[in-house]
Amino acid sequence: MKDTYLGVHVSPLTYEGIVTEIKARMTRGDKSTIIAVNPEKVMAAQKNPEVKELINNSTFQIADGVGILLASKLKKGTIKSRVTGVDMMARLLKFAAEDHHPIYLYGAKKEVIERAAENIKRDNPGIVIAGTTDGYEQDENVLIERVNDSGAKIIFVALGSPKQELWIRRNINKLTNVLVFQGVGGSFDVFSGTVKRAPAFFRKTGTEWLYRLISNPKRFKRQLNLPRFLLKLLFNRRN
């Protein structure tokens, strides 16, 4: 059972709960998609039905933003903890290494994806990176053939949202071997070391948004989505 906020579904599963379900789905040969949900995406979904459809039709909608956790508390929902996109990717990398599922990395700049691949190999002994392609590949058919030939079972797509989710929806049935798809936004920047994550204190207290705002004041307009989301949620009778 999923929570719904302003018409957008969010899964209450933890990291381990999602991995457990993915294992079962992979055994059955079922494809799974993972999308991170935060107040910014929920607000975008209010204006764009396609964004709402992309989120709601995913297998797992993870509670990436602290605003979703606050919404759950306000509305007595079932979401008790955040599941961030970058940490979900880290957990899937660990699972891929342990269960010997080859992975594929697609997106970002060439130097970023190469550095991310090196660090992922270092931190996940035994992992098989079946291939990498930066986000500037122009021929989609060539990319699809490359991924299929690689034998990858899990693909991480870093093109930004909703571009990455649209790419996944467009190609999910063309990628014959891949069973797990995650749109990961800027996560390759984190894994490459190009972008540093917020210190542990901010991550544990759910105030990464504050750290990002302090580090980059230009994000102010984007951060306004959090209070807008909560106010709209409070005064929306259907929620």
C-alpha cells in the first residue's frame, strides 16, 4: 500500500524492503523502475500530467525529500524514513556486487562517469560494470544495442528529471536483459567525488536542503517548493 500526496504515489518501503522486492521480481523476470520523489517533483506533477504519470507508473516511488516525510507525519501516513536516490543507488550497487548482477552507467559528462566507475569498483569489490556511456551519446539505437550486448541487469540513468524517466519509459522494453532501472539525477557527480554530499549531521537531521541552500544561495527559488508543497497539502481537502 502506497501513500498519496496531491495525487502522487510514494512507497513506504525502506532500502532493504525495496531490495527484497527487487530480488523477488528479478527471479520472476519482472522489470522494476525506481524514481525519487520530493516536493519539487510533486509540485511539478501538479502542472504537468506527464510527470505525474511517470511517477505513479513507476514500480517504486522513493521518499527522497524531507518534505515527503513531513507530509507523512502531517497526514498520518505510512512513510517513516527517507530513501534518498543516491543512497538507494549505493544499496543497489552493494546488492549487484553480492548477487553478481552486471550494471550499466549512463549519463553525465565523460570524465564524471569514468571517475564514478573507478570509485564504484573500489568501494564494491567484485562488482561487474558491464559498460558506461556518457550523456552525450546522440544515437539512441546504438546505445540500446550497446547495453543489450553488455549483459547488464541493472542500469543507472543520470540525465536529470524528467528526461531520465522519459528515456527509461521509452526504452524499457527495448533493453532485453535489464531488469532494474533507476533514474539517479546528479548521483554520478557524488560517486565521482565531483560534488560533495552534505555532512553527516545534515543528512541525519534531514536538513540537506539547508546545507545545499547555504552552499548555493541560487537554489532559493527551488527550495520554495517545500513550503508551497506543505501548504497546498494542508489545504487540499482530497488529501
